[in-house]
Amino acid sequence: MTNPPVTSLPVIHTSDLTKVYAGTDVTAVDGLNLTVYQGEIFGLLGPNGAGKTTTAGMLTTRVLPSAGSAFVAGIDVVAQPNLTKQFIGVVSQVNTLDRQLSVWENLYFHGRLFGMGAIESREVASELLETFQLTRWAKASVYALSGGMAQRLMVARAIFHRPAVLFLDEPTAGLDPQSRLALWEIMKQLNADGQTILLTTHYMEEAEQLCHRVAIMDHGKLLALDTPTNLKHSTGIDTIVTVKATGDLNELGRALALLDGASSVRAVERGVELHVAGGERLLTRVIAAAEGVGAQVQDVSVAEPSLETVFIRLTGRELRD
Ligand SMILES: Nc1ncnc2c1ncn2[C@@H]1O[C@H](COP(=O)(O)OP(=O)(O)OP(=O)(O)O)[C@@H](O)[C@H]1O
Ligand SMILES: [Mg+2]
């Protein structure tokens, strides 16, 4: 992802941004400090309830912060919500298309709502339908769209007025793999054309594939923030070995933990997962250790660390449980 370069111009800036929903004692977002730069695809990665939607909600003026501040395109979102809305495009986690309107009208009236003239709105609506491969559906009811098409239409609508930043809240959740890939391509293309994007997701592959930088969140708190590559390096692990075996798995875990370079071991379904730095003769050593405790090895697989690994090391839990 080189074109165009990520700049050093902040588009989003938060300072101790906090949300406690009225009537609850849950701090949904807890003292969040982050800056997103123009040209970035920035990811908020975290499990259910991490506070991703609440963060996006505060930045898009839908949720009022309890404390702290947030600026989008240099505008204080709390002091000037209406002005902020002119500079943002939002695709929320739920379908917000207007069911009374056709596919084309959903775009056209968005332009009019943002103060564009009729001629320009017509032009842009038709162009966007073309770009997002929805021209065939222009006159159709939005009820006729598949999940992937509806999502594409929401993205088209969100960028209609050329926002400084596009917010995508779990844009590929629930989509089939093909629609997910199509949307990834759209995000990459929009970004290559200069669109800054804030993306929330609980799919680590999505964050890894698309984002220049990723903030890992859990329980409202920022746990780590860096490029996917740096986050993975920060684990200090080169290899993840999963050993599926029968026999005493606790014993197997203890034996594997003693291997050179092993940094953590945890139980997984029918086996043990081992994190290792330095992978020389690793498989031979793993199998010897397993045989040493009388475990019957059924399968050994190796993988590189992923953002899931980073999350596990930060929280002791899996991202998607
Ligand atoms: N309107 C609300 N009123 C009260 N509590 C809320 C509200 N919205 C969210 N919460 C709580 O705030 C916390 C953060 O929720 P949020 O929806 O921001 O998480 P998320 O990371 O977007 O999760 P998901 O992956 O499920 O979309 C959760 O504990 C949630 O139950
Ligand atoms: Mg959410």
C-alpha cells in the first residue's frame, strides 16, 4: 500500500476519550488516545463489546462522550456536530438504507441532503453505481439487494460527498467470502485514490490485510497500536506450533514449555499450542519431547504469528470466542 503515501496530517485525534452509557457502570470506551493520519486505513480491532462501535459513534457524533475530546478534520465533534457531519462518511453496523427509495434514489437524495445540486447529484449517483457495480439495480428496491450489494451501496452513499474520513463499522460482518473480498478491493481502491478510512473489525485477517495501522482494543481500552508487522514482531515469537495428540496433554504441555525458545503454551482442542522464538530443528524437537512423555502425536502444524497471536498474548483470550 504505497499510493498515495500516508501523510502526517491528523484527520482524527482523540484525547482521553471516554464513554460510560447512562444507567450502566460499564466504561464502554476508557481514556482512548489516538491519532489517525490522512491517507491511512486505520483499524480498530477487538472482540465483541470491546468498544469499537462506541468509539466510531463518538467520532461520528452519534454518541456523546462522557469525558475527553475528539477532533475530526480539525473539528471538535462535541462542540460542532453538524459541521463534523459534513466531513465524515459513515457505514454503520446496521443497514441504514432508505427502504422507501430505489437504489439510485438512495444515492441521489443523499447528495441533495448534503447540499449538492440536482445535476451534480444525478451525475455522481450514476457514476458511483457504475463504480460499485450496481448500475443494473439502479431502479430496484433496496429490498432486492443481497447483503454484499447493500453494503456496497452504503459505502457508495457514504463517500458521495467526498468525506475527509470514511467510517466503516464491521463492513464485512456476515458477508460471504466472495462479497467480503469484493469489499476489501473497494476499500483498497478508495484508499489508493486518497480516501482515509477508519475501519472497525473483529476479523484479524481484515485488519492485517487492509490496515496501515491497527489499534487493538478490549474492554474499552487501547492495548496496542502499531502496524500489523510491528505488532506481530512485538510478540517476540517466530513460530506457533500446534500439536494434536492423545495421552496426557498436561504432561505434553509441560514438556513442550521446556523447549529452547518456548515462551508460552496453552491447551487447544485435542492438543497443545506452543509459541516459539527461534525455530531451528523445531519439529524434531517437538516430536522428541512428545515421545519423551509418551504422547501419541497425531498432527503437528506450524504457523506464523498473526494479530490473533498478539491479542492472545495481550489478553490471554482468543479474539473470537
Ligand atoms: N446504547 C448502549 N447502552 C448501554 N450500553 C451499551 C450501549 N451500546 C454499547 N453498550 C455497551 O458498551 C460496551 C461496548 O460496546 P460496543 O458496541 O461499542 O462494542 P463493539 O466493540 O462495537 O462490539 P461488537 O463487536 O459486538 O460490535 C459493551 O459492553 C456494550 O454492552
Ligand atoms: Mg460494534
